[in-house]
Amino acid sequence: FPVTIIPAGYYRIEIDVNLYRTNSAGDAYIFFQLVKNGTEIAPVKALVMSSVELSHPMYFTFQGYFSATNTFALNMIRDSLGINQGGLKSIATTLTTVGDSPSAYIKVQKMTGVG
């Protein structure tokens, strides 16, 4: 998904993803890269998924200045090892007082009084 920032300014961006793997064999290495205008802006995060049935949340945050029409994206990259079925997945709850876990969530906040 690239997201385009329209008004220039300082922003805080939070991204949550919920990874899920099923019917798997071998280790799957998954890398996450946060980019601004196609250039990496934070250290790459990595996850090794080895279990047949596995769910794992990941959290990313970035704070910085964006010019008008700048874009940012979170790239999810999987290596060629392992056999897997899976990806981002929402997990439903059976509890009436607890909401479901989304497959992905993004929050963009424009900060004022900064700079």
C-alpha cells in the first residue's frame, strides 16, 4: 500500500500487522521494510516462522517530516525457504466484551506545534 501525505508537516505513523501461517514445513523468513518515497527509513525487522500453525503480531512506528505528496509504505518480503500458506489474518474472538484482532491497522497522526 503506498500512502500519500497531502499536507506537509511532522507525522507519527503506527502500523500493526498480524501474521498467520498454516500447513507449513521448514522455516519461513519474513522481512519488513518501512520506506519513504521508495527509500528505507528504518531498520528492517525480521521474523522466522517455524511452526505449522503460528500467529505473530508485529508493530512499527515512525516519526518524521513529510513534504506534500511524499509517500510511505511497509513492504513485507518473504524469502524462498519453507513451504507455507498464510499471510495477514484477522483473528476473531468468541468473547462478547473483546473485539476481533485486525489483520492490519494503520494510524497516521499529524503533529502540531513541532519544528
